[in-house]
Amino acid sequence: MYTVLAGGVGAARFLRGLLEVVPAREVVAIVNVGDDLTRFGLRICPDLDSITYWLAGVVHPEQQWGRAEESHVVASELERFGHEPWFTLGDRDLATHLHRTSRMGEGAPLSTVTGEVTDAFGLDLRLLPATDDAVETRITTSDGRDLHFQEYWVRERGRPEVTSVQLAGAGSARPAPGVVEALIDAEAVLVAPSNPVVSIGTILEVPGIRAALHTTPVPVVGVSPIVGGTVVRGMAHRLLPAIDTEVSARGVAEHYREWLDGWVIDNVDAAQHADVEALGLSCAVTDTMMDDVEVAAELARTCLYLARSMR
Ligand code: FO1
């Protein structure tokens, strides 16, 4: 089993490469659920859904979230009633949220429903929400507001300055069934190049997950989400200062160092190799820009090679 800590799109691209290299049945992704929200009574899980749609080959090609060949009949009819359309739900995507919400209403945990969704899309890997319990990422802005992550990122387009990030509900959350086992019993744990604050950071906030990373006997190898001092996509460069972390491949490695064994950085950051090794980590340098599946597969091979070299 190969276990991947995952956010949304960056993780989906990485998983697509990993699935070229190891059988899908041997892959488990532990996925951030801090971005999840309820709209019109429907439970929406953007990271779980982005990974599912990506790997099933049905993701919207420009947005990289939501469905390809999407229509927006329901969204435009909702505007008729005066609903502000800041978070767009396409018609095909709505079917996923309707299924999930109705099953959760019957008492099925999110992890069970996630398995139903991935099965329906023909995926053989296992996606596990970090927790089945209700958590949400809250963003405190420098003007003193407390926003849901999606209010900050989508409604306010990531513009406000962020002073702190919290996973509300984390105190009483438990890892979803299978999460801790997937971290302990794996061949290797891989950390996708996802946001260290609102993707990987929120997964680690679920009590028991960080501890499992500390105690796991298997190598933990991550891919830097920072390339050439900035992000490939998303807002990590805006959030890292809020957790006093330098916006660099080395800075994120230092932030992860207590539980990390190996760190894969991009060719453009090759000069940081010695700095990363000085943190006590093994370091590999390669192309991490996963624009096509071959690069993603080669990146996955590099991660596995680094992990095996440490066993
Ligand atoms: N991102 C947007 O920028 N605008 C949207 O209206 C939007 C809707 C949306 C609906 C379902 C879904 O699964 C994702 C959606 N996203 C949207 C993407 C999402 O907000 C973020 O990119 C992720 O949460 C960050 O990982």
C-alpha cells in the first residue's frame, strides 16, 4: 500500500502519475476536508471531488475542478430567487452532492459515501477523507474577519491578508476509519505538492494523524509545492507567512521536518539541495511541473526511489 496525503488539484495530478507506476488498488489517498461546505443544504467536498473527477478523466479542463461538459441550468434558476452565485454548482456536479447528502442523511459516514462515489466513477484507488467528523477551515483576516475557506478563496478571490488559519471542529474530530492504518502499514507515505497550510496542515490537525506520521515506521517523502519561490497554483505563498514559514522549497521542508524523511524539489531549486539535507532530510531534484502524465509518473518514481533508498 502507498499512502498519499492529498489536497485537491496538485494532489490529483500527482496521483495520476503515481497510478502509472503502481497498481491503483495499492494506492490510498488521505484527503483534506477542511474546504468542505454546505450550500442549499448540500454537502460539497471540493478536494475529494476534484481528485475523483481528475482521475476519472471528467474534470473541467480549464477550471480543473467541477465537471467537463457541464451545464448550469440549476445555478441560473437559483439566481431567479436572488441567490448570489458566488460558488458555482454545475448540474452534473450537483448529482454528486445530491447523492452524498442523501446518503449522509441516511446516516452513512462521508468515508462510506466517498467509496460509493469513486466506485461510480470506476476508480480503483481508495480515497479516504481525513475525518468523517464535521470540520471546516476558518480564515482570520487582518481586518478582523472570520471567513470559511471558500468565502476567503472563492467569494473574496483570496485577496484579504490572512493572519491565521484554524480547522474548526478539529478538537473533537477522529481520523476516518483506515486513515491511521494507512499511515502505519504502508510501503511509503507520500505527501503531494498540496498547500502546506489549508490542505496538508488541516489533515494534520485531525488528532491522531500527526502522531501517526511521527510514529510510522515507513519513510515519509514529500514533493515541494513551492517552485522558484512561488506556487504552481493556489494560494500557499499567501498563507505560509501566516504560519511563519518561508515561501521556499527549503522553508516548507523545515516546516515538515519533524515527521518528514525525504523531500523532492524542482530542478529550478537545485541550489537548495544542500540546505534541505542540512535539515537532516534526504533530497532529490527533478522536474515537478506535472503538465503531462509522463512528468507526473517520473516524479512518482523519484519519490518511491527516495523512499526505498531509506528503508
Ligand atoms: N472555485 C472557484 O473559484 N469558483 C467556484 O465557483 C467554485 C465552485 C466549486 C464547486 C464545487 C467544487 O468541488 C469546487 C469548486 N471550486 C470553485 C473550487 C474550490 O473552491 C477550490 O479550488 C478548492 O477548494 C481548493 O482546493
